[in-house]
Amino acid sequence: MLTIHRLDLEDARLLIKGASEKARDIGVPMCIAVVDESGNLVAFERMDGGKTTSVIIAQDKAFTAAAARKATHEYNAVNVPGNLAFGIHTEVGGRLSTVGGGLPVLVNGEVVGGIGLSSGTPQQDMDCAQAGIDYFEQQRQ
């Protein structure tokens, strides 16, 4: 029998709040997805002005971060021609994202979900995702 730890809706709302505050600070309306440890959507917010294409991209980033238990930018670093991981983005029906902006959410060293952002540059998406995690962790203390 397994015991599963996962984000709940209140946790997801905290992650979204922290990420959206950072997005407002930098002036980039984002699409923000939060998933459970299996990559299933828990909550989603499209800020006014968030890109239409980013709705799915944010969800795929969150899915990748949680289900693969790895930040999307880590896949980006190894998804280059000649590398054994090249082409990883074509797996899982093309859902694995190698674009920065998806981060796993950990509690006590265990992946309990993921957050994915899209609409800015990959660095802006990464910064806002990290802000969401930072806010979540501050509120849990």
C-alpha cells in the first residue's frame, strides 16, 4: 500500500498567488498551471492578457515538472542533437516540455506537484514559477 502526498486546492491557490504577484511586478500577464504529483491539473489561472497559446504550454510545463520530477529547463539542457536525451520532448504524446518555466513542488524532499508558467520569456516564466514556490513555502511555515 502506498501513501501519496499531493497538493490540494488551497496549496495550488498559494502557488498561483505567489506566481501571479511576481508576474504583476514584472508586468507580464501569465498563464499559471498547478498539478498534483501525477501531473493532473489541480488549478489554473489565465491572467488578463495571458497568451492563448500559453494555456496549454503552462499545463504541459507543470505536467513535465511533476510527472518527470524534473524542472523543464533541466530537460532543455540535455535535449540537444547528439545527446542521448535528444528528442525527449516528443515523448508522452509530445507533452514533455523542455522550455523553462516548469518546476516540481517539493515538501520534505518529496515531489507533491508541479507548477508551470507561460507567456513571458523562459527566464520570466522560471522566475514567476519560483516566486510561486517561495510564497507557498513561506505560507507553510
